[in-house]
Amino acid sequence: MFSQTAEYALRAMVFMSMNYEQAFTTHQISEATKVPAPYLSKVLQALAKAELVHSQRGIGGGFALSRGPEEISILQVINAVDPICRITSCPLKLEAHGKHLCALHKKIDDATANIEKTFAKTSMSDLLVSVPLCDVSGLSHSLLKTI
């Protein structure tokens, strides 16, 4: 349903939300989330452009959330990297439909609207209340101490 880019962005944001006051390098985030570092770099740039994360240079630098995880919704993350597309006209370009959606496309768009609504109400911190969404078993001991 969602692109691999959106999945990678959500994984990275969950990881950074686990200790949101700390900056993490692309390599650290990549190791924890199993996202290839070159791809992750592009994802992080898109998240930075959307002002969901910021980067810090130098010692202790890396990427960190721009605000608390309770203030960032899943919808904001997804829309930053691969926006959800709504159906506004007939995807089949049928003249008979005009600007009205047929019953099938209306149902699909209604479902998409419900997903958007749910994701808009769900913050990154909401995702942290259960089992971690990233594998911490393979992380280095020094990185584990930070989260």
C-alpha cells in the first residue's frame, strides 16, 4: 500500500523517536533500521526538507527530530517522502464519469481518507508504547546505551 521509501522513513523516525533528544549518524540509523545507508541518506534529506528532522555537523552530530515525537504524525512523515494520493477524478479518464467518481473509485478514495485521518491522529510517540519497531539485538553495545 505504501512505498518502500515511506516504510524506510517511518523506520528511521521511530528509531530517532526512541531517544529524540540525541542525534544519530546515518550509519547508526541504517544499522538499527536495516535501511541501506545511501537510500536512507536521501530519505533523511526529504525529512529535513519537511522540517521533521534537522542535521547537526561535527562531533556528536547527525540527525535528530526537530520536535518531540508526540508532535509528529505518521501522515507528516509519509507526506514528506511519498505523499498519499487521493482520487479526485476518474483514473480511467471516462468521460461519462466527468468529475464524479464511480462507486469503486469513491470507495477507494473513502478508504484513503480514513487512512489519512488515522495517520494524522497517530504520533510517532504512539508507536513507541509497545514492542520496539526496530531490531536492537544486533546493535553495538555503545549504540544500545544511547537508546
